[in-house]
Amino acid sequence: MRLVVARCQVDYAGRLTAHLPLATRVLMIKADGSVLVHSDGGSYKPLNWMSPPCTVVEGTTDEGTPEWVVTSPKTDDTLRILLAEVLHDSSHDLGVDPGLQKDGVEKHLQELLADHPATLAPGLTLVRREFPTAIGPVDLLCRDADGRTVAVEIKRRGEIDGVEQLTRYLELLNRDPLLTAKGPVQGMFAAQLIKPQARVLAEDRGITCALVDYDALRGLDDPESRLF
């Protein structure tokens, strides 16, 4: 991973346009090919980014200012970063990440859904839990009733970040001819609660959303004991 702290201006052009005026920010170029722009606020979310795979070309403007031009081979989107002043520039080999170790309800949800995948969709069967990819494990790899591969990402609260994570998994999985023999790998975003913005983004990308009833999965929600 390369980390650069710089006073920079960032412009994104493509499906939408966005402009970040000159300010000090952290630029990250990750081994998976993604480029992220962070500020000292806004929690963990980048201000702007380019998803992998993408290409970074370093050059200078006509005025001699260092410039990064980041492009995607799949779209016409461009991320242009003007570096007015570089305060820090370093590279670090982070090695292979073992993946997120889930705790509590989220981990239990994964275990329960692995045992009962058909609760997400009729005919869905489990291939493997924690299916490995170059950027981390997919929670559940399944097959639907038509034999197509389905990647399932499980969250307690379904937010935009989870949809982005599943999108990156799908980009990698769809490069594997063994997984796409029956057609493109399908995505399913499963959570106890899915925020409206996350649902809109998921559906726009062809990802199915599934609400999970944790109590029902645990057998605590017995329909016969309800008054209504």
C-alpha cells in the first residue's frame, strides 16, 4: 500500500462529477488496485475513490504541477488529483490479510444462514462459507435453483459500504470461469436492516436484497405462539 499525505485538488468525472478544492488529504493506492482519498474527518469513508481495477498515471500539468490521472478500464470515469505539495510518501507491504473475523450477532447470522440458505431464497444451497478472494472472504458462496453461483454478503445493518464490498467481490468472482459456467455470479445482500440508500444502490447494480429475521432463524420466533 502507498500512502501519500499532500495538499491536493481532486476532480472526478464520469457518471457524476465531483470537486474537492485544495486541502491536505491522505491518498491511498492499495494493492488491489483501488485509489482512495481521505480527509481528517468523515469517519472511515473516503471523500472520493476509484474501485479496482484501475490505472494510475503520474505526470505533470502544463504548469508543472504533479498530477495523478486515475482511470478505469471498464468505464470512462476519471479521477484527477493535482498535488500542490507532498508532505509524506511511503509504501508498505501489508502481506495477505486473513480476513475479517466476525463476532456476535453477525457471525451467528452467517452460521445460521449457512445451515439454512433456502431462507434467503427458495432452492438456494450452500457451496462454502468464507469463500476466499484476493481482497477477503465472501461470507457465503451458494448456488441457486438454476445452478448459478450466488455470493452472499451478511451484515447486521446493511449500509452502502456493504454494497460496495459485495460489488468488489463480484468483480473478482466473475473472472473465474468455473463460477460463471451457468452465467454471471449473482450478488445477494442480506441484513437485519437495510438502509434505503443501500437498497437503491444494490438494486441499481443488480444485487438482490434480503431481510433476515434473526429471532426466527434462532427458533425463538414461533408463529404458533403469536396472538396475531
